[in-house]
Amino acid sequence: MRLWKTLKAGWMAFALWLGKINTNILLTLVYFLAVGPTALFSRLGRRDLLGLRPKEEETYAVPLQRITLTLEAAHKQF
């Protein structure tokens, strides 16, 4: 029984180490294969996905849309 506990403790330590390595590898791959090219193409296409570029308008305020307060509008929320 003592042998199994020792083997299990060793295996769990190895699994913890392997999990940390896999996490770093997977997150690095996702960043370079998904996030990086998306940013590159949006910059090449001059797209402002987050709306961070200054606008030529006088104000930054976004006009509100009128909300109708009727029972029918309450039934069709989405």
C-alpha cells in the first residue's frame, strides 16, 4: 500500500508540472495563431474595432435611442 501512495504522489507531481508546461504552450500557440494575425489584418485593413481612434465630431457622446415603454415592447425585448 505504501508503494502505491508513493507512486501516486510522484505521478501527481509529474502531472502538475506537465499541466503547467501544457498551459504555457497552448496559450502561446493560441496567441500567435489567433490573436496575432487578427491584430495584423485589422491594422493592415485600417479597421478600428474598439473605436479608439479620435473622431472628427465635436463630442464623444453617443445619442441614446428612444425606448418605447409599452406592453408590446416589453414582450419583444430581444
